[in-house]
Amino acid sequence: MKKLTELYTKCSIKLDGMIRNERGSQTLEWIGIAAVIVILVGVISQAFADDTTIGDAVVEKISGMIDSIGGN
């Protein structure tokens, strides 16, 4: 029973250390942000493709906003 208790204690200490270790978490956050940006760029580039009407609608809306700012 003593050996089992010692083994449990060692495993518990090791597991606790692994849980508290946050090394590399900031890198994963930056990778996640980069992935979101890449996906957004892909969606926007597809919206502005020549074959879609979504791209035309977005261009018309942006042009309308710019014209309203300029007073046209």
C-alpha cells in the first residue's frame, strides 16, 4: 500500500506541474488569430470574385458609403 501511495503522490505532482505549465500557450493564441485572419481574407476574396453577386453588392454598398461621405 505504501508503494501505491508513493506512486499516486508522484503522479499527482507530475500532473499538477503539467497543468500549471503554460509554456507555448501564447504561441497557440497567435496561431489561432492568424488562422481567423486567413479565413476572413479568403471569405472576402471570394466575395469580390468576378463570378459572384455578393462581391458586386459589397462594392456597391462601399461606393454608396463613400459617396455619402463626399456629399455626392
